[in-house]
Amino acid sequence: MTELTIPSRKLTHDGVRRLIDAAVDKANELGVPVGIAIAGDGARIVGYLLMDGARPLAQESASAKAMTAASHRMPTHKIPYDVGMGLSVTTQGKVIPLRGGLPIVIDGHCVGGIGCGSGTGEEDEVIARAALAAIGAENPEA
């Protein structure tokens, strides 16, 4: 029955912790406190941290970016803004086309997404990319 299944990989809790730790390190280096969210392959949040000094609503934006990157398997800013805002309305804010969300791709398999929020979009993306590099994930196109 292999024609009815596909192989998959899952992000472990250790992987989630490493992503968050690397993102915190980069955010501290930049002096930009952020919210960091990790979504699993099913686009559900599996890890989250709100750094001291981050904006309170960073939790929502980081989570939406992580879920968007995981579900669309692309950087969040690659979704056309008008389409993304329509999707945001229909998904009650779970999809968002703002910079700072990246898919987590390992050995060609998307295992989730990371989202950072509270800095500028560029800062959020730099932090997310540093986290991906820390676990050896593929670096998506800018």
C-alpha cells in the first residue's frame, strides 16, 4: 500500500529548541527583542518564545508567519500582498504575507515554518534565517 502513503519527517522538540535558541542569540546580537514561533509540518504551533521587550502582539504575528510559511512552504513575503490579505481575512489571521516567516526545509522535506515578529520585516527575516542555519535547514530564496 505504499502508493497510498508518502514519507514524511517531523521536527523534534530538540529541533524546536535549537531553532528558538539560535533565533534568540541572533536577536540579542541585533538588539531586537522578538517573538519567535515554530510551526510543525501541519502548520500548528509547536514552540513559542516572547523575548523580554518584544511587542505583546508579536506572538500573533510570529505565529501567523510560522503557520503561513509551513502551510505554503515558501517565505511569507513571497505571497502577493493582496492575495495574502484576503487569505488573512478568510483564515482569521492565520495566513499573513509579511516578511519574517520562512519554511523549515531539511533534505528536501518541509518540516514546518519559523516566524519572527516585533522587529522590522528585514530584522525578523535575518533572525529567522540565522535559526535555519543553526540546524542546517535549507536557506530559501530571499
